[in-house]
Amino acid sequence: MIKHLRIILFATLGLSAALFTVSCDKDMSISLDNDKLDNLLVTEDDTLTASVATLQMPNIPTSGTSVILVGKISQPTTGSIKSTSYFRLNPAGITNDIPTNANFDSLNLVLVPSNRRIVYGDTTKLLSISAHRLTQSLETKTIDNSLTGLPTPVYISAPAIFGQQKFNYATEALGSVNFRPKVNKTDTVSMRLNDALGKEFFSKIKASDIAFNSASNFQEYFKGLSLVPAETNTAMIGFSDTLQVRVNYSFIGSDGFKKNGSKVLSLSERTLQYNHIEKNVSGTAFAGLTTEKPIESSATSGVTYVQGGSGVVTEIKFPALKEFLLQPGVAINKAELEIELETPHTGMFPAIPNPILMLADSRVAVNYLRDPFGSDPQFGTYIVGNNTGVKGKYLFNLIQYIKSATEANAEDKSLFLTLAPTMGLGFTPYTSVLATENNKPKVKLNIVYTKFK
């Protein structure tokens, strides 16, 4: 046995020794209080490689996020992604106090950009959105995996509306608007809706019609709206669910001057506001990607990607990790996953700023990679690239994860690089494409360890 041993040892797996040079000028430094050096074996191992694939997670909840995501973008590598948003309206607070001499003026949908500042794509061109009347009631769905025996994915915590679901709406638009989305501004967007519908609303309010007495009555009369992006759009924007539909009118006051008024409908039942997400990867290396058909990186020249909204993830495995850890006398001091990015930090399509890793079993996400010795999901450290050719990268602490690599059925377990539900899984189009080298994704597991004879 070695007594009073103090070791600073750096060994890198996956050609990653450079990561640790900032800590020490040499690969290792050993200080012993005795001379029994033969009892210590120092090794470097570069045979641990990553197995990487692109995978489509099923049933991404996109409801109740407070973000109305609308638009369409296209990228050569990952194809296109399009979002149509659906919601109900609520007449709460509307009363018949409209002057008898009032006349209807207009019906307007007023949208406010989300405070999350979700603007993605080419904003130099006009974004075109149209509003349509729903012809089918919105309702949540419960995922039941009892027949398949598979666990419910960790990102599904309650009944929801999922991104692949679609509800019917009228073909004829009630109104449309063209505008240029601004990244750093929160200017409202106002869309004038059909006058005939506005006059109908106005008349029913003046008549104290039962349709405007409660949210449920209004739902029977008017099922809601969908915001549909034009196919020619080149950007996506997230609006807040604090929208308004304003029934505007004017009248002559007792003083003889013209006055204006309005009755306001707000969004009803936030849990039923959702974004219908459609991805199209035809013509790309990911053509045919479905929940049943992952695509290995060997079939895409090493290219993989991660995308919010659609739920596309990069799956990562280390097939040789279990064997490495089962070596006698190996003590792991540090384990860090390094993922290099092709997608830059700036531009029209910047990389995901706050990724996480989900723990998957048989390709079903069952948990989150947690903070070391903590309970919160771990967000990857994002090291931004620069203009001199240094690419950005994500870093994750895997010291807790590798402890499970020696468990039974460890070969069925993997990591999903993705976004947290609270940070954009169901309401952003953010996309990160991983960097490649020699037709392989640049994914490395860097381990600091000591090994005793």
C-alpha cells in the first residue's frame, strides 16, 4: 500500500490532452512521501471513442409554454422547421356598457413579442402571418405507455398538446400582417381581422348575448384562432401569450366630441395554447429521420444536430467506458464531456446557448443529467468561439454519470444532447450542428484518473 500519497495526474481520453494544459505545464506531477514508485502505474488511454447518432424524440409537449411561436426557417444542413400556433379566447370582464349611439370601427389582434427575445432566422425579409378561425376544439392528450411497457419520457409531466398534433381551422384567413421582426425591440404587432366577424362580436356584446357571458359559452361559439406563417417566411418569432383581440368602436360623447372605446378578449386557458411544429428534412442527410429511425453519424459524414421545437437530439454513447472503468485499480478524478460546434455563436442561426443532457434507456429519455452532487438538471457550459477559427463548445461534468456505466444493461443507456422544457424544447427553433473531423463528430470524453498496480 502506498501511504501519504499526493498525486496530480492528467491523462486524456479521445485526443484531449490540450484541455488540461492550462493546469500544468507537463502531463503529470507526482509527489510521494516514500520511494515506492513501483506501486503506481500512470497511463494514458486514447481508445475510448463516442458512438453518435441523430434521433427524433417522440411527443414533444408544446402547450402551456407562454410562447406563441410562429414562422418558418430553412437551413441547408437541417432542412426546414415551421411553427403554427393555436389558442382560445376569453371574454372575461366584457360587459354591455357600450353607448347606444356607438358604431363598430375595427377588430384587431394585438401581439407582443415574448420577453424571452425569440427571433431566429433571416430578419431582413418580411415575416408574413395570417389568422384563421378554428373549426375544431383544442384539447390535451395523455400519453399512455402501459401497452408498450416503455417509460414515459421525463419531459412529459402532465397531459398536454404535443407538437405533432394538428387541429382543423378554416381555409379562409380572417386577416394577415407583414412585418420585420426585431431582435432587441418589443414593438407590438397589430393585425386587422375580418370586419364581418368584428361586427358580429360587437352586436353580441351590445345585446348581452350568452356567448360572451363565460369562457365555456364563448368556446362553444368561437373555438379559437390559429396563427399560420407563410411558406415563404425566412424567420421565426416568439410572441407572449398576453395577446389581445380588441373590438374597437366610436361614439359621440355628451360633450359633442367623438370618443373611442374597445372591448378586449384575452387568451384563455394557457394550457391549451400550443405550437404545431413541422420539420422537413427531405433532401438532407437526415431524410427519413423519424422516432422509429435514428440516423447514425457514420451515414451523415459525421454530421449531427440538435433542435428545439422539433425535438431532434444528438444521442451519445461510449461503448468502451464500462470496460475501462472495470479495470482494477482505476480511480476516476474527473470526467468531462466536450462537444464542439459547427454552428457559430452569432448570425441568423446562432447555436443553442443553454443545452442539457437527458439520460436515456433504450432510447427513451428517463431522467436529466444532474449537477454534480445536486438535484437540479445540469446546463452545459457554453464556451463561445471566436473569429480566429476557434469553434464554440459545450462542456458537461460527467463524474456522476460514469458511475452508472458499470451497472447492468449499461449498453442500453445513452445521453441525449437537447434543451430543457423550460428553456425552449417546445417553443424555440434554436439549432446546433456539431463540428466534425475526419467525417466523425467532435465529441470527446476527457477523464482524469489514477491507476494503481
